[in-house]
Amino acid sequence: MKDDIQKPSAGSDAKKLAGLSVVLIKTYTLRSSMLKPSKRIKKRGLFITALFILSILTVNIGVCAAPPKRVALFPFTMNSPQDLGFLQNGLFSMLSSRLSDPGKVDVLEREVVDQYMAQEGFDVIKGTLSESKARIIGANMGVDYILFGSLTHFGESVSLDASMVGITGKGARLSFFEQSNNMGDVIPLVNSFAGDINQKVFHRNIKNELYAQPVPKAIDSPKALQHAGGGAVVSGGLVAVQQGDQPGDQQGFSTHLKFGGIITAMAVGDLNKDGRVQVVTATDSDLFIHQLEGNRLVQIEKLGFSSANRIVSIDIADINKNGYPEIFVTSLTIHRDGVQSFVVEYNGTRYMTIDEGEASYYRVIKTPDNPTVLLRQDHGTNPFNGRINTMMAAGNTYKVGKSIRLPRNTSVLSLARGPVTSADADEYVMINEHGRLVVASDSGTTDWAGTKKYGLTGNFWLLPGNDTDASFRERLHLHPRIKFYDIGSDGKQELFVVKNNEIGGGAFGRYKRFKNGNVQMLTWNGIAMVPVLQTEPVQGWISDFTIADMDGDGVDELIVSVVTHSKLSVISKPSISNIISYKL
């Protein structure tokens, strides 16, 4: 019922006080004529005092009754080879929230501006407003200011060009232009522009720092991750610092296994229902099952398969609900131009292959409501163009469920599902064929696409020969898994992604040579996915990672498989792998 009651405005209060003054004057005139001269003088003094106070109140309320300044914010023009509709919406929301000041500055709702543009046939995509046209539009809309501009994005560079035009009075114009070589700098640019407007137009001092998200207070924790921008910062209960700051812990991680060969994939799970977690690693054609004893991973089983296999990915999940998790093995053929995947499961006494010869790629993911889902991608012509479906158990095999609509150049091997652009969004995140992060809705439309490269591993697919030299075939390198995980236990899912860096910045083309790699934690800043925490780079390349409580102490670890170069020569074939972990 309170919402139905209209609060009196400052203007109505001023009118009431003015009316009260008139009533007092008339009342005083009538009564003073009936009083004796001595009492009349005394009453006159009290009346003048009361009338003076009422006059001050009337003037002050009249000043406060000045209507708030109205601002029409037009969607910025996006100059980019990519679809930046998400960024256009983000700029509108950020500027609107930063300029709004209840009772002083009103920024028109987006729907009002869109409705006006539709009525006038104005298309912001086809051209930026001019100053003269902005004043005409502002006068027609009955606003005090028009705010418009453009954002230009090409390669890694981004520039913001904006104007705030006054409609009434002298119609002063405030211009702003800044550029950066980092897409993640858009928010600081917007903060700077909003700060200029608040200070120079509305005489309101707000430091840009107030727009930034607060940094929680640091507490003691193992030193595993560092802030992506350098320096110490906290995420949940984790102190993120430069590796090597802690005496006696110069690496910042624990090494659990040193293996003479290339670990191409890794997964973690309780395979035999003994209440302990096993770590499964893969080489080209073998699976090794390890268990943690003290701080070392000890091999308890080796499963050998056909030498024609080239295993590139493994996942562990109990999809058939029989109590024993399956190991889903994605394997290429020996010539790396076909797929021959299979499924292994412990039956109470030994490990058995329960499904084989599948020309498809597997990936197990967690969905926002936390159930485990098995995805399968058809073989297609390469790992980035096959149809993707959910899978359900059917006896000792699996049947196809619903099809998932995703953008082109998607591989199920580097696919995750979770909320990105908003807390209740149902979205997929992937690393596409070109190493770019992409966020897509469940309808298959792209909500955001990044410009920086992520992923890459030494696992590769051979493309068909298209040269006169039949022995030459280009490589299409595969990306490792990406994973959502709530690192701060605050209900917000962050994205963990591998970033392997090439020697020479990719000068070797499709023949990748890696100098180092790390795992980065990314979050949505309102415009883009940006890294906020990362592990220190390790020499070589990261083939896989997972997050689990490997040692059973109740605290999850970030478990990483790293392939390093032989000590003989950095240009020789990598031959040593390590399993390391970071406390989260």
C-alpha cells in the first residue's frame, strides 16, 4: 500500500508555504485591527519573525525544487569487424549507472531512447550523431544533454570517442578521446569519461576508483596464484602473489609425479569405489592409474591399448549410474586424421573396455545446476566442425540425446557451460579453431568473442595434403579443456583456461613450439572475459588440468600436467612430463 501513496514534491511544498504566508497576512490584518495599540505592536513583532522564517523556507524549497537534469544517452556506434552488440549494451549500462544521481541527474531508460530512434528512423549503426543534429534531437526530446559516441576496435587496439552536448543555454560540448592496445581497458576509459562529465558538467566529484570492484582483505594462504596484472590480491580465501615470495617454497606448487614421456591428457576420479581419488594419465596408447601416497603419485595400474591409438583427451564420470565411473577416452587414429574413441570401466575386479570404435570426441562437463553431462561430437572433417549432442546411457553403450546449437569452429574438447554475462545466463564458452575465446547462448548465437589467444597443446590433427608434395600435411593443434569453478565459494563461477605460449609468437605456423604455459582464471567485467588470477608460467606446455581434492584434506587443488623439453636440447622432442598441483 505504501507504493500507492504519492510523496509530495518540493514544488508542492513551496506552494503550500506560500499559501500559508498569505493566510497569515490576512489573519494578522483582521485580528490586529481588534487589538489595543500596545498588544498590536507586540503581535506585529512576532508576526514579522514568523513571516521571515516562512519566506526563507519558501525560497530554499523553491531552489531545491529545480527539476533534475535529463540526459539522453544514445547507443554508441561500434566500428569493428566483429559483432560487438554485447559491448554496445554494456557501454550504455555503465555510463547510465555512473551518471545517474537521484533527484539531480536522470538518464533516460534505454527503451525510451530506442523508441525515439524507431519513430525518427535513426539508425545508430549506420552513423554517429553530429553535434548540430544532437542539439535538434535533444530539443525535440526535451532533455538537457545528449551523450553519444563511437568505439573502434581493430586487432588488439581499441579507442573510445565520445561527446556530451548541452542543449540549453550556451550548449557547451565536452569531448573525450582515448585509445589503448588492450580490449580490457574499455572499462577504465569509460570510468575516466564518466568522471569528467560528473566533474565538469554536474560539478560532482566521484573518483574513478569508486567504480572498481572492491578488493577483499588479504588473509594467509598457500602462495599458488598471482594477480594477472601483478602484485598481491585476494580472491575468496586465496592470496594471489608472485611465485617465489615465500621462503622454502620457491616454486609455489607441489610436484607429485615425474614421468619419462609425454602425458597427453589427464583426469581424476574414484574409479574403484575405495573412497580415494585416482589420477589417470594418458600417453599415445596407454592409460596409467595413480594414487597419492604422501606427496607422491604412485602407479597402481597400467592399461595398454592398440599402438594405433593417439589419445588426446580423457574424462571420468559415472554416466551409466552403476556406481563405477567410466573413463571416456578420445583417441585419434595413428595417422591423426580419424577418430577411434572408446570407454573403459572397472567392473569390481578389473578394467574392461565397454564401448569402442566410436568415431567421435567425448567431453564431460558440469552444467549450472551441477549435474554431470556427457557430450559427444561427430568426427566431421576435423575436430572443429562436427555436430555436438548430449549422450545418455543405454545398457553397455550410449544413445544420442538432444543436439546443441553452437557457433562454427567449435570443438567439444574445449567447451564448458555456465553463466558468464549475467548470474542467471545459460551460456557456453569455448576456444575456437583460431584460439579465441567465444561466449555463446544456448540458441547458438555469439554473445562475445575475444581477441587474445588461449589453449593450444602439442596434440594435433593432420589436415589433408593440398600440396604437390604429398608428404606435407599441415597440423591443426587441439586445445585442452576449460572449466568453470567457484574459487571463492561466493556462488560465482570463474573460468579456468590454459594459455600455452609459442616460441617466436607463432612464427613456426602450424608447427607449434612452446616456451611456457600457465593456467588463468577469467571473469566477466561487464564487457569482456579478462584474467584476474594466473599461475606462474612453467617451462614447456600444459597438456591438461583438473580441479579436485586429490589428497583428501577437504581443500581442492588445481592439478596440472606439464610437458617439458629434454635436457639435451630445447629443439628436440619433449620427453619429460610432470604432475603438479596448486592449493586453491
